[in-house]
Amino acid sequence: MIDLIVNGAAARVDVDPATPLLYVLRDDLHLHAAKFGCGLGQCGACTVLVDDRPVFSCLLPVGAIGARKVTTVEGLGTAARLGDVQRAFLHEQAAQCGYCIPGMIARAEALLRETVTPTEDAMRTAMAPSLCRCGTHMRILRAVRRAAVMRGGGVVDAAEPVT
């Protein structure tokens, strides 16, 4: 048995400790936001937060989590009460197919938990490990800028102002 803290709630799962966190989230805990994209940590569709740091959950064995807190997109807000980053992504219409968006939201959340006033370069670097195959990168970057403003900050030297 492995004990976890996921989205602020205790969870106990009976899985092999080598099982990727992604599979436990999806198959055992029924949290389906994080997606299986490549299984190699190259696309970012599986990104979740572990102690506020973005990780590729397809690569992280659940047995390596220990007492660290896991946060998925489901833990950032609900359909009735979206979190700031989720609202910003909705406002900027950042999703096209939506497959990459949970990972993008997790990366943006991690960045903005670290600082609400990142530089443009820091923002782009933080978002770079997640790929959008639909090509909505510019809308995604606008959403991150908007979320920073919503939290009382903003992106320093931003390429585009938030209106």
C-alpha cells in the first residue's frame, strides 16, 4: 500500500511502487486531467505538481512520492469555481484540442506560485517543456501573462500587454 496526498486529500493505493504516478492518478484515483502523451517526458501532457514543482508524471514512480503533495489540475479549481490560471486560459481561448492544456496549466501554476512577476524569458522557459501540437502557443503565453496580472503581478518585459 502506498499513501499519497493528492489535491489536499489522503489517498491509499495498492500498486507496485514502480508504477508511474500518471497511471495511479488516472486508473486508481480517477483524475483524468493529466494525459498520457509520449511516455518519455518529452511532451508535457502528463505534467502535475509535486510540492509545487512541475513533474512529468509518466516518468515518476509513485513509490518515489513519499510525503510530498501532488496537485493535479482538478485540485486547482472546479467547473463552478475555476482557479486564476484556468480562468486565464479560458479567457484567452488557449485550448484548441485541449490535450496539452492540463500540463500547460500545471506549468503556469508552478511558475506563478514561485513568482507573480516572471520575466518574459522565465515564462517561456517554464512553459517550454510542454508541447502544443495545435499551435496555440501564443494564446497559451497570453493566458500565463493574464494569470500573472490576475494574481497582482505581471510578466516583466512582456511581448504583449494584457488588455
